[in-house]
Amino acid sequence: MADQDIPTTLPHQHPAAPHDPYAALRLRDFRLYMVGWVFSVIGSQILEVAVAWDLYQRTKSAMALGWVGLVSATPIILLALPAGQIADRFDRRRIMVSMQLLITGCAVGLGFLSLFAGPLWAIYAILFMSAVGKAIGWPARAALVPSLVPTSILANAIAWNTSGFESAAMAGPALGGILIAWNHTIPYFVTALCGFVFIATIIPIRKRPMPARQEPATLKSLAAGVRYVIDNQIILAIITLDLFAVLLGGAAYILPIFAIKILGVGARGYGWLRASPALGALCGALVMAHLPPLKRAGRALLLAVFCYGLATIIFGLSGNFWLSIVMLFLTGAFDNVSVVVRHTLVQVLTPDSMRGRVSAVNNIFIGASNELGGFESGLTARFFGPIISVVGGGIGTLIVVGLTNFIWPQVRKFGSLVDARPEPEK
């Protein structure tokens, strides 16, 4: 298929049309985005591994790791809604490039702090600024992706986007572990290099026209994304489910404790522990990309999150490195199903003029809960130990699945992703 400018919405494929698992990858702008996004995620994963390792080596404190989550969550909570407004009013590519420059500069700053053993408060301050860049850039990036492909292949694009993310999230921690074992400062500058690659691939993407309907920048328009999510019960249900599953399942932040104290595998083993969920998610994403869109997406979502909770519990109880690797692999595989269903529905059920603001709400639910989940894990590990922290989170995830099924039965009954359509704005 020749590369071409793609309108924001197109009629979906005829049900009889053969499924093309590589449809999204045939489009030039989506390929450019994918290459840069993969490098960006590799860099951010390397950075997370390096920061967690440095902090724990210096402090031997679970709370030092937990504070990273709180520092990273605060800008998301404060800035996500304004960032969504910005993403719906200005060129999303320029927003992404500007924020990536900020994030890349923060990586360089952390590298110098690591090199010269800078104070802990400075590390947290730079992590805060990096989180500001992510909070503002996230809605623009999420809203850009649906404009790069026809609506009919958006689920395919999200599956490949997830595949790219998980490939990078697998390679990043493993590479980070190797780099840390060699020199604990180098990972930060490798992260900065990856950030520059992302910038270089975003700039050539063709500019997309902004939505014709432009509301005045008022508090009402700022809160429009929140109102839309509340009115759309399917979107509200799936992001609420993910919010609590992610909040309770923040084991990644305390993996250094498992690597050092419980499994005794050192820096390289820690890197592979961090990489295992991404490897599982990559395998799941590749399967999802090659299969036709789910016909019973709601049921698959609930079952996947339930299995995610079970795998988390077994990991928390495991004292064997290879069993732990397998369980983390499974958490990634099951989480990928949730990611594909949630991202597809959030984007497809949302009009383009609202995508930035709705993506911002989604970022508050998921992005902030991911970081707050790290704080929760560090806090509970501090007072009750890492095993209870992880096992308790897994049990909580199972409870959340049951409550979601009870409160929003329409989630379980939701059918094919292909048939999803935006609801009119109120």
C-alpha cells in the first residue's frame, strides 16, 4: 500500500475484508513514529532502572524507591487536564518535540548527579521536571496516533504500538542492567541519546489538521474530558479497572529489593526481572496484532486482569529466580490484552476534537496510578515487607475485577472492537 495522507476518520473495513496484520506498518508516518517511540521507551526504561539501582545502593531504603513514584505522579495529577487542552488546540508534533527536549535535558542532568554523587533532593527535583515533560507530552502523543492511520486499522496500530513499547520495555531494563554493571553513570547519557532519536523521527511526520471545532479555552472546556468520561460508562469502567489494577500492582518499583535480598541475583538479574514483563507483553502484543480484532473484548479484558492478579501473587510468594521470571512474563502478557482493549476503546469511542482531553483523563487514571502504585509499594514494603506488598496488591487486583464485573456488567457484555463508535459530544 502506498504511503498517503490519512484523514482522521474513515469507514471501517467491510467485515468480509481479509485481516492484514501489517496494515498500520505500511504507512510512512506511523513507521516514523514507531521507530522514535521505541527508542524513547528504551531510554526511559534504562533511566528508571538506573535511578532505582542508584537510589537503593545509596540508601538501602524501600521508601527512597517509593518517593520516586510520588514525585513522578504529582505533575501528572496537576498538569494532565491542562495538557489535554493544549493537545486539542496546538500542533501535537511540536508539543511532543518540546517536551522530549525537556526530558532529554533531565536525563543529562541526572547523569552528572550520578557522576558526582549529587544530593538526593536534586535527583528528585530533576525527576519531577522530567515528569512534567511526560505529563504535558503524553496527551499530545496519545491523540496523535489515531490521526496517523485510518480508524478501521486503529486496533492494529495500537497492537503494533504496544509491540514496539513492550519490545523497548524488554530491551531497556536488560540493557540498563548491563550498563549499570559496567558503569552506573553511562545509562543516563544513553537515555539522552535515545531521546534525541525520538525528536529526529517526530519532526518529519506530516502535520495533521487540527479539529475544525475550537471551543474557547475556558474551565468548562478544560473539564470537558472529565465530563465525557463520566458520561461514557464503558470508558469510565475500563480506565477505573486499570487504575486500581496498576495502583495495586506496582511491584516494578521494589524489584531491586527482590533482586538483592530475596533472589540474590545482582544487577544483571535485576535487569532481567525488569525486562520479563515487557517480554511477556511483547509476545502478547504480537499475537494480538496478528489476530483479527477481539469479538468479545470486554470478557477478554476482565479475564486478562484477573490472570494478571494471580501471576502477581505467585511472583510475590516465589523464592526461585526462574519462577519469578515466568510470573513476571505472564503479568506482561496479560497486561497487554488490557492495554490494547483500553487504548483502542478510549481512542475509538472519543471524537477527535476531544481526544487530547480524554487522553489526559486517561493519563491521570493510568499514568498517575502507575507512579502512585510505586509509592504504595514502597510504603507497604517499608512497613510490612516486600512480599506482603506484592501479594496484597495481587489480591486487591482480583477484588477489583470482581467489583468491576458487578458495578459495570456492560463491560463483560461488550463485543467487537471493530463496531465501537464515538458518542456525540454533549
